[in-house]
Amino acid sequence: MVHQLDLTTVTRSAADQLLPVTPGLGVVTAVLLAAAVAVAGWGLLGHGHAVLRAGLRAVVQLAAVALVITWVVGSLWWSALFVLLMFAVAVRTAGRRMTPGPAWVWAAAPIAAGVVPVLGLLLAVGLLPPKGLSVIPVAGILIGGALTATSLAGRRALDELRQRHGEVEAALALGFEERDARLEICRTAAATSLVPALDQTRTVGLVTLPGAFVGMLLGGATPVQAGAVQLFVLVALLAVESAAIVVVLELVARGRVAAGPATGGRPGAIG
């Protein structure tokens, strides 16, 4: 009981040091959301409603997850189902960003190709305890990185093929295989999807202090422990996202994922 009370006290103290959860925090959050919507509308970005919907969805989803996760972490099986749910949502989200057609299910391949080997390795060597409280956050970080890389790489590759269709035809006329012709055109554009992860890794500690690092420090870990964990997270994300981008390129090059119409409900429309 004493240990539990101490842990609760430490957790509350850490939260208070970061951002005190008070009514004022809710008010400021609402003001910032309204400002984001207004700026997006004023700047004619075309995503004002999307920003509002995203903010409101975040409120509902975080509230639901906060209630569910405290229940599922006590069981490894329920935790595994929760991870599968995260994976399914990531596949749906990334897939629909790439293409509006049924081929969106192919997004499962790049996300799994990045996440499963890393998560499996961590569990196999014992670095990741088979407990919900450990597996869910790590899996969430990896799946989130794979989702971002998959959607960005897919959209950029397909947009490049659409815009440079004539160059693909020219490569085919020169004797290139269709797969090779497509790769020649879209590889460079899709590869830029790795830039955000590269920039985050290059500037860590100088421009940003990532959440894992700050969270561990506030939770009582030493700077060395926090730095080691954050370094692992960054390197793991580089590995996951690199694998996801390579698989997306292969899917696009082989025509498994195709571009949608150039107008209206094009892939990548934010909603």
C-alpha cells in the first residue's frame, strides 16, 4: 500500500511539473483549437473543418482510451487485442490516405513489415516485458511511425506517377519492365517520407525533447536511462519507417496500390 501511494504521488507530481490538469488547461486547449480552425480557414488551406473534426475526435478517442487502457493492461491477451485494434485502425487510415479503392487493405503489408520484426525482436530478447503496460505504449509508437511513413510514401509515390505518367511511358518504350519504370520515377519522391524521422533524430536534444525522454525524467529515471530509451525509440522508428517505405514502393511499382482520380475524392484528402 505504501509503495502504491508513493507511485501515485510521484505520478501526480510528474504530471503537475509538465502541465497541471486544471479547468484552465481545458479552456486554453479549446481556444487553441478554435485558433487552428480560424487560421486554416483564413489562410484558405482547405482543412478548417478537418482541423475541427480532428480535435473533437481526439477528445472522444482519448477519453475512451483512458477508460479502456486501465482495464486492458492487466491482461496480456486483452492487451494483444488492443494492439491489433491499433494496427487495424492504422491500416485503414494509411490505406485510405493512399487510395480510395479497396486496395487500401494493402497498407497492412508495409505497417506489419516495419512493426512486427522490431516488436518481435524486443519480446524475443527480453527487453520488452510481456505485459500490457509495456507492450501497448511501445507498439503504439512503432505503429504510429509506420502509419505516417506508409501514408506519406504511398501518396507521394502515386502523385509522382500521376504527374509524370509520360516519363513512365517513355521508360517502357526504352525497354524497362513496368515495375522498374515505376520505381525509377517514384522512388525519390517516396523516400522523402523518411525526412521527418531523420530530422527528429538529428535534432533530438537540441531542438526538441521527445515525450519518452521527458516522461522518464519526470517519472524518476536518470538522464542516462531516459536518453538510452529515447535513443532506442528514435532508431527503432528509423528502422520501422524505412521498411514501411520500401514495401510501399514495391506495392506501388507492382500496381497493387493504384492512384485514385486526380480531383474530388483523391487519395490524401484530409478528413
